Amino acid sequence: MIKEIASHIYDMCMCSVDCGASLLIIEINEEPANDLLSVVIKDNRPMRKAQLTAIKPVAAKQPSLSVPVFRQVCDECGGYLNVKLDDRGCTICAAMQYSFHGRSPMGEIPTIIQQLMIMSDEIKVYYTHRYNGHTFQLSSPKIRSELDGVSLDAPPVAQWIKENIGNGLADIMRTEAARI
């Protein structure tokens, strides 16, 4: 069974949270016109100086196989996956050929972003999705600021988040289709 890109993103974000991150920045860039799909995940997991200077940083040891498995997917699709650790946290950059015949489907991005946003009031999630230059953005801090204390995991709010993402993605892809 082929794992969807959304599932890889979710796994890597959960790894970040497990390592102590309270900030997740997720950027997905689909460029069919340039035959490129890229994913960037940044976090603010705490790093100690000893971890950054060690030959094999402790934080680089993954509590799951999320990064190695996604790296293999990227490699098989003519791309790459890089991990950068510094005193600000971890940045994962992945890219692959958009049209590669064996590339995993994108999957349920609205669902995984919704799950990440509602999992904890302590975690800030910033999500950006680009499709051939058209952009959709949503952040949990912005939503929280407009809700006046209502939790993001309240059923109507959680449903709105998922629907808003789905509609936003449809809009940026529809905009592209209208230009063709």
C-alpha cells in the first residue's frame, strides 16, 4: 500500500511534537508546470549546544521511521530530503518530481492539517500551500485570535478548519485551471 504524502507530513510533524516542538510551519509547494512537489516542515524543538556539535546529534535520532521512510520516497521519485538542525529547531526540506509515475498521491491534507491544529492549544501551526504560484494560508494563532476563547477542537470549529482548507485548496487549483 502506498502511503500518501499527507501521512508522511503528519508523521514528521508528530515526531517534531514528540521532540518538544511547540511551533510547526508546514509549506507545501505543488508546481506541476515545473514538475516539482516540495514540502518544508520547520519546528522549534529545543536543542542543546551539545546536540548541535555532536557528530550524530541526539535530536537527529528519530523516535519513528518518518524521516527515513519519506527520504526513501523522495529518492525514488527523483528528489531528495534534507534535515537541518540548529539552535532554532529542525527544518525538513523534501522535494520530488511531480509527474513521477510512482509518486504517492497527496492525500487528505485538510484532515491532517486540521488534526495538527486541534491537537493542543500549546502548539502553533502555520500552514501554507502553493499551487503553480497561487497561495492558500491558514494558522492556528489567527483562528484562535478570532474565536475569543473557543477551543479549536470544538466540533463546529474543527469542521470549519477542515472545510476551509479544502475550499482554499480547491480555489487555488481552480484559479490555475481557469488560467489555462
